[in-house]
Amino acid sequence: IGLPPNLFYGTGIPACIIVLDKSNAHGRQGIFMIDASREFMKDGNKNRLRARDIHKIVDTFNDQLEIPKYSRMVLPEEIEANDFNLNIPRYIDSTEPEDLQDIEAHMRGGIPNRDIDELSHYWEVFPGVRTGLFEPDRSGYSLLKVDREDIRKTIFEHRDFTAFNDSTTALFTQWKDSIIPYLQELAIGSKPKVLIEILSERLLEAFQEARLIDPYDVYQHLMAYWAETMQDDVYMIATDGWQKAASLQLIIDGKGARTREKADFTVGKRKYKTQLIPPELVITRYFPNEQGAIEALEMKASSITQRLDELKEEHCDEEGLLTEVINDRGNITKGALTARLKEIRHDVDYEDEYAVLKEYRELSDQESTIKKQIKDVQGKLDAQAAAKFGELKEDEIKGLVITDKWLATLASNVQAELDRVSQALAIRIRELAERYATPLPELTMEIKTLSARVEEHLRAMGVKWE
């Protein structure tokens, strides 16, 4: 089993695992080899095997799976032909094929059908996308039917891709329905390690039927989320139960206590931090109108701030209309604005400056008023949400954590994999389209035209160009 380089401290060379098993050795036909050297993640200045990489190695070895460019059974005759050298690259070629340029396409235009055919794993899943993107040209070549900017949109909106999206989403739903009972049964004394093994193995099993998506990539999303967030949540529930784990934690009691922790809610002089449930989940589910009002105010304040920035950018140069009120730090204070407005109020020579200063002050006042409104409304919402935390029943807590937090995050990760599929196909097609967009005769003609212009300009300047 060939591993990636730079995995271990003290050595940067690739490591290798050799499994020696005498049991039933006489029944084996050769040596099973795995080249796992290309599947890893960077972790600082070292490489690290992810959960998906380890699981794939174990599954491939245990089941003796032969995967192109990854693993195969090597017969003794082949090893003997290589002078008994067991260097894995002699037997497994994991290099990416060379991206060959097509001379005729560069000469005459068009996209080689050979390059389009190499994307056959996509066309097998959504064949209609190919006909939606390409039309025949001369023998062996095709033309792109849509603008390059519309490639991804054409893929994403095609009914074949929609069907693929729906089928993959159905696999996730199937897995979700199968594991919800296990999540619902979480309680004090539950075993988190047993739970994640059930969740992850069922996810891998469900996505074995997926097309264009590597089941181990989906598995990695779950394991990464488990390590980052879900593991702590489950251990908290297994230790304290749902009700206690979801309670608010008082971090400032209003009596002068100090803490470095960031508060999620401020009620009077008391500050609270959530543990299991992010505050936005409670607010989204129970106080959507109040949150909508805050967002509307924030959008209004943002628009005013943008206009103030535009005025500063336009009128703060050496001869700008705001030069007199801007301080050494680049700020404009309300006092400076008021004093300058009073100074030039009745002077007709400063009408333009007066108008800009007045607009700036009015906008500043509006911005201050709106920010105060936001603070007041946010304070009331914090108080409502904090009170709601104390009223949550266990079923409500489970719904917020299991559905709105855990499964919603994982569903978003699966959707990201679907988006990656369409993005990868779109990038390759765009690359081919741009590569052969301008045939050589057109380039030659463009060079001649530009050269003629240069010569004409040079002659006009009295320069002889031999």
C-alpha cells in the first residue's frame, strides 16, 4: 500500500505499508497493490490522510477491489519480468493522461470529438446535455452551440442534469430517513462512536448507487462535520441530555464580571452564550418577522453608508467640497459639519459646498437614527430569543438540532458536490472552446491587420520601418 509523501515527522519520502499474512497464502494468485499516494490533504507543512482516504484503503484491501489507477492484483510473472522490483508505479500508472492539442483544430477551428468523447462518463448520465451544447461541424469536429458564458447555465438547467440532481438528492433523503431514529434516540449514556459508525457506513452504502459522485467524498463531508461540530454536540447530549445541553450559559452576570467569550444574547446587563443550538436557528424558526425587520433596517443603513462613502470619495480631494470638514484621520464629525454649514449658510459663493455638506449631514443623521433603531430592535429580539430558549421542549430541541442544524448542513454539503460536478464539466468545455476559438488563419489575418496599422502610424510619425 503506497502512501503519500511527507506524512510523518522526520521524513518527507513516501511511506509504504507491507501486509504479510501467511494464512491461506497458497491460495493467492499474486500480490495485491494499492497506490494511495495521490489522495491526501495538506495540513500545515505536512500531508495528512483524511477519513475518506483511510476508509477507501481499508475497503479496497479487504474486498480486493481492482480500481483503475488505484489498485490491482499483480501476478508473479509480471513481477518477475520487472526483476522482482516491487516499486508500485511499475504496476499502477496513476498519472493523469496528457491533454493533447489538436493541430487541425488550431488550423481550421472546431472542437475535436475526441476531447468531447473523453467526457463520456458525463454523457452517460445526462446525454441530452451533449446535444444541447454541441452541434456537428466537419467530420471529427463539433461546434459549441451556446455562448461560453452560458455553458454552466445550459448544463445546470437541462432536464437531464435536473434528473441527476433529483436522483442524488433522493439518495441523501433515503439515508436521512434511515438514520433519524438513531439521532432521535440520543440520550444520556449514548455511545457517540457507535453512532458515527452507523451514520457513516449507512451513508457510504446509500451513495454506492450515486453516479459521477465519489461516495467517499460524501463520506468525508460527514466525517469533517463530525470532527468540527457534530461530535461535540453528541457528546454534550450523551453527558447532559438534550434539555441541559440546549440551555443558555451565563457568561456576564451584570456585576462587573469579565470574560473573553463572545456573547450570543445580551439581556439588560446579562450576557449569554448558546451551547448546542446556534441562536440564528431559534430566531429563524420562531421570530422570522422580527429578523426580517432588522435585515430591512440593515439594508437601508448599508445604502446610506454607501452613499456617504461615495460623497467622501468624490469630494475629499484637495479642492473637494468636503475638504474643510475632514480631519487628519480622514473622518468627518458632526461638529465640523455643523460649524461649516453655519459659516457659509448665506454665502452665494459656497452654494455647491453647502448643498453637499447638507446632504452629508442629513444622511449621517439618518444613518445614526437607523443604527439606533437596529440596536433597539436587536435588543428586544435578543430578549425574546433568550426567553424562548428557556421554553423549548425536548421535541423542539431535537427538531432544531437534528433537522435545522445537522441534516441541513450535510444536505448543503451534498448539494456542493452536485455543483462541483456541473462546474467541473463546464470548466473543461469552456477550456476546449477557448483553446480552439480562433483558428490560425484568423490569427494570421489579425496580425497582418495590426502590423499594417503599426506601419501606418510609424510612417505618419516619420519613422521608416524596414
